[in-house]
Amino acid sequence: MRVCFVVGTLGRGGAERQLLYLLRALSAEGQDSRVLCLTSGEAFEADVREMGIEIEYVGESPNRLQRLRKIITEVGKYEPDIIQSSHFYTNIYAAVAGKIARVPSIGAIRNDLRSEIGSDTVFGRWQVALPTHLVANSKVALERAVERGISPTKIDLVENVVNLPGTEPSGVDKPKEDISISFVGRLAAQKRPEVFIELANRMNAKLPAMDLKFRIVGDGPLRGKLEAHCADLGLSEEKVRFEGERPNISEVYSSSDILVLPSSHEGTPNVLLEAMAFGVPVVATSVGGVPELLSDGNGVLVDADDFEQLAAATEELIVDPGLRMRIGIAGRDHVRKHHSAEDLAGKMTAIYERLLNGTSNK
């Protein structure tokens, strides 16, 4: 089977990381893949090429029609069995190229759908309507697609996955003299890193006797403003450290005691799954697909508009090592059971085969 992926970027983002998992899984099953990317020089390109997978840059022109022509040309050369989009905003490219090549196309819903359509007001509804099939990574996105008139037979739920640590996470049972509270993600409005800084300010003021170390891992357009905000609040680098992008993210999780994700909207956040896989207890806002991940005591959900609830939940984890341990273990067990990358190839191959055979997912 030959699968051609149309992607917006290969930077260090959640959708891009899930693409890597899928490419590795398909390669391990003997499937052939190729990537058509709108950007070049991104962080994950080396990872893709190390798998022996060819990447073709198709974003030379800023004009959408010129990009589409380039994608159609490259699809014609490759002659794939399936064309799959990895980002919501590349769904139309994959769909049109698929119709011209007369092969099935798969569109991606990587967030909660409502925010994706809202940010692409001109083409949003076509990003959902044109692909032959859709894959969502959260139940809320799937349900919203059906509410918009998408047939349940046209969409599958494929939840995000992670590679599990090869050994037992060291942070679950290990006592710590200091407490490391981490934010991991792009420094952009959706992730609300400014809320994490306010949390750091509140906790340092309320628990002055404790050695609290807040760290912000990731980069993005808000970094300069966030650093200035820390300076205004008198938060030194010892209290809040900006670490930028970290290629080896496992080192971050293995040295974290708590992870906080205060996003305004999400799909199925990779950072939650990654932290949970390492036994790190997580506190996250109840948005998008997050409630699907944090249930039955494997994480702490808080209202996105309730900072006091966020602060109280974080404080409780800081002062109670036993609670951190219980939630961390529950989260780790949940990810091992439901989000292992080992199952990804089978799920996607089954979807490909149904599309090629002209059968539904019901």
C-alpha cells in the first residue's frame, strides 16, 4: 500500500509528532509512504528522512492554486493508493488531489472542530466536506462533525498515541526536595502560557517556604511578552525558567513532578499523554478531548474560566506527595492501556482497507 501524506509543517507540534508515530508504524508494517509538505527546514524533517521516507516541498508559492497544482503533480508521480492530510488546513489539498487521482482521501480533525472551522472561516466547512473520509483524535470533534451533517460512516476516531518509556518512570515513587511544575507546548494564545505564569506567581507567594521551580518548555510568538511579564512580576529565572524547545522531551517529563496545561481549546493533547506515560500527574482545563483522557482519578480537570480552581488543584498536588504518586500511577496505567503507539498501524490500516474496498466503518 502506498500512502501519500499532505502536511502543513514538520515543526515540533502535536500533529507533527503524531505523523511521526504513524509513519514509523506503517514503515514497520512494510507500507510505503511519501510526504508532501508546505514548509521546509523544519525540525522533524530529519526524523522522517531517517525512516527512508521522501519529503517533497510543495509550498514554494504562497498562492493556494499554485500549491495545489504542485501537489497534484507530485501525487501523479507517486501514484498512491491513499492520500492523507495531517493538518486540518491541508484537507482540501488532499481531497482535490485525491479526486483528480481517483483515489480516496482522508482529512484530519486535530482539535475540537469548532475552533478549527472558526479560524478558517472561508474554507473551514470545505475542509470537512471534501475529503472521502475523516479521522478525528477526540470524541468531541467526532460528535461535532456528525452534528454538522457528516455521516458517521465517513469519520473514525483514532486517538493520539505515545511511545511508552522503556523502563519504569523514575519520578513516580522518588521523593524530591524541590518541586518542578512544567508547562510544555507552543507559546501561543491557544495554550494560554500567561495563565501558567500567573499560577507560578500565586504559588510562590502562597508557599514561600517551598522550593518551587516552574519551567516553560516550548517556543512561539508570545515568548518575548511572557518573559517581560515575568520580569514585571519579579519572577526570577530561578522561579520561572524558559527552556525553549527540547529535542529530547523525555528528559523534561522524567524530571517533572507536575504538568499543567491551561489551554482554551484542545483536541487530544500530546503533552498530557506523554507526561502521563512518565507517571507525571497532570492538571488541565476541561476543553476539547481533555475530559476523555482525565477520568477515574488519572488526572485533575479544572474549569477553563476558573483560575482559583486551577490554583487550588495545583497547590494540592504540590503539598501532597502521596496524591501526586496516586494520580501519576493511574495516568501511566491509562496511557499504557489506551494510547500505545503499538496499536496505531492496525487501526489506520483497517481504515485504509475499508476505503479501498468501498466499505463503511459500521
